[in-house]
Amino acid sequence: MKPRLPSVLLVMALAAAPASQSQASRAEQEIAAFVRSEMRERQIPGLQLAVIQGGKVVLKRNFGLASLQYQVPVTDASLFSINSASKAFAGVAVMQLVQEGKIDLAAPIGQYLAGLPSAWQAVTVTQLLNHTSGLPDVLDQRSGKLVGPQPDDADAAWTAVQALPVEAQPGERYRYNQTNYVLLAQLIERQSGQPFVSFIQRRQFDVAGMPHSGFGDAKDVVAGKASSYVLDRGGNAYRNVIEDFPVFMRAGAGINSNAGELANWLIALQSGRLLAPASVARLWQPTSLNDGKPAPWALGWPIIGRDGHRAVAGIGGARSAFYVYPDDGLAVIILSNLAGGQPEQLIDTVAGFYIPALRQQRGGAYAAHLLRNKAASTGFEGLEQKQAAIRRQHGLSAPTEDDLNAWGYRLLRRQQPKQAVAVFQLGVQLYPQGANGHDSLAEAYEADGATALAITHYRRSLELDAGNMHAVERLKGLEN
């Protein structure tokens, strides 16, 4: 029997009882309140948070439940899947071998690995790391299964993907791709002379002080592992996620760790114990496409693009993430056990408590959090005036279109269409040229029975985006 959400959230709240004022600073209390609020909104069962400033852990907190079935709270020892954030470790491993003169980032992969298809051989190591290789993907993104006639057969999948045509010329465009990291694992193994997993264990886990971190999925027995969940389509109940990270793909996913040990790793990386400072700078240096336009990844690390307060990241499974702010001496880690919880969307807000200028620049999520609290206590009328007052009082930027859209759809799932209308109306007021915002508002009006208003905003959405097929289909149904 699947636990129902109200009882789960009550237990979660009890398990995450706040520390007394004497044990935590005001900022820490505000961060904890923000995290709990977001956990309730996103229905995240369990979460770990760590903040590193100036090379030291300055905040570490646990929230909620590691296991809903057994009502086990999250502790410092709980391990979470970091999924594709494992690629950051592969990036470090490549740079360790670059430092030793065993890998050249500009060299074609065919220089190191024999027997690859001729169209693959010119792809450079950098193009594998930053997902601009143009190679076909060994993982079918639609099904989540390996390609080929036998979706659980790693050898068959690797044979099948090599028979597929390339999707683009190397360096021509960005496309996230698991094949890239299968090749990088083979490269690391060949140039280091040891299995990929052993190399990471010896050269990173052991050096950084990560005794409980390791590789594994649902087929492995992992002591202290937090269960992984996903919400059903209606967001009314949890389902177990059965994680499958084949061994040949573990340069791209498969690490289980906790916030404390990941903090040790980030500190070791930035203090010179894993890489020389120049190599770390190269690791996080932006890369480019052939036409000179920026690629969204550095070497195994996504780049969080914006003006000022640059960040590089590890993001995995929409459930775990860490950001490093190299110019600000800060890093934030948030791990959760809900696929789709997207804790990466919370990190800038937490960082903003330590970087005031970032809070002003990227304070939309925190503004949305405060606005939700205000609406819960005083109602949804006059949201525009309430958010303006919050922004003035706290020096925040406006809630983003995405923040408001996500909030509105959560209200729709809870069968609160009038409240959703109010939130989507605010989104349209703040971002009047957003086709998606008008589409969302139309959907809320439709759910509330206001057909004429729904038609008006579906039409406006189409004016802004003629390719919005959702609006086309809804108008067919409403106007006939």
C-alpha cells in the first residue's frame, strides 16, 4: 500500500523539526524554512543540504525521510543517488590523466581507442566531455532503455549504437548523450590501466575522505541508501524508482554519496588535493561549438550561465545537485530522493544568503516562497501588490515565469483552479510576452469553467507562438 501524501508530509515535518534559535543563526533558520517549504510544495520526502564557504562546511542539515516504507529519517549517513552528477567525477578523472600527460583534451578519441566506427574516430576528448560529439545515444531517451533489440544487454546495445548514423559533425551542436561517457570510461581505463570504478575509488573517494561513497543501483546492496521515489501522474502518491545504472555506463551515472562526503570532495578539489589549481580552472573553463558560440557544458560540468557569480554544477536525475561558485568561494549541495523534485532550482536561493548580490540577481525562487506563505495566510487576492511589497522589503528579483508556472500547476493538481488562475494571472502580468504563461492561464480558466477566458488566452498564446499545438488542440475542443 502506497503512503498517502498528508500523513507522509506530517511525518516529514516532525522529522525535520527546527533547531532552537541558540543553535542556528537567523540565516540558517530562514534557509531551513525555505527548504521545508519547497519540500512540501515539491512533495520531496527526504533531503540533505550542505554549504561550503571558504573551504569549510558552514552548514549541514538533514530533512525528512530516507524511507517512506519504514519511516526512516534522513541522517548524516544516508546515501543518495547523484545520477548524472557522476559525470563531474569523470571530468576530474580525465583531468587527472591530462596532468600526467596521458590524455590530450584536443586529441581524437580514435588515437586512444581502437575499433571504433570511422565516423566516431575524429571526435575529440573535449567534445565527449561537453556533449558536442554528434554521436548517437546508447540510451533511448524516450523509453529510458538501452538501444537495440535486447534493452538489458549491454554488449548488444554497444554493438547496436555503433551501427547507427552520427547525428551531427563533431563540435557542430550540443546534445546530451550517454555514449560520450561510455567512451570516456573506456579512455580512462585504457590510459590509467585500471577499471574506471577502481580509478575513481583510489584517486578521488579515498583521497577526499569519502569512505561510504561508491557505485551501485537497485540491483546492489548499498548500506544506508535512501529509497528513490517518483510521484504518480496526478501527484497523489509515491512510486518506487527502480534504478538501473549498467556498469559500462557508470562514468555517466551510478554514484551514491551524501552531502558531507560530497563536501569533502569539493573541498579536496579546490584545495589542490585532486588537481592542481590550473587544472581545476581548465576543468571549469567554458567550451565552444565550431562556430564560436558557447556550449552549455565545461569538461563534465554544466555551466550555469548568467552575468556575474558564475557557477558550475553537477546535476543528476532531477533529484540531486551541487553548484560551485568559484569566484565567490562558495558551494551548495542539495541531495533528495524524489526524481523530478529538481533541487537544483533551490541552490541559487540558498547561495543568496551568503552572496547578497546573487540574492538580488537570482532571488525569484525565494520571492515565490515568501509569496506562497503570504497567500496561504492572507489569500490569493492582489498577488501582484503582495509580490511587489515582498520584493521591496527583501531586495529580491521577481519570481520567474518558471517559478510561477510550477506553482500554478501544483495548485491545479490539488484541484484549486481559482488559486491557480490567480498565480498564472500574476505570471502574465509580469511576463506579458510569454506564450507559455498565457497557455497556462487558459488551462486554469478551462479547469475553472471559464471557457470564454480560456479561449482568449489560448488565442493570445498562439499569437505569441504559432507552433503551440496544445493551444491549437484545446481551441478545437472549446470553439466547436
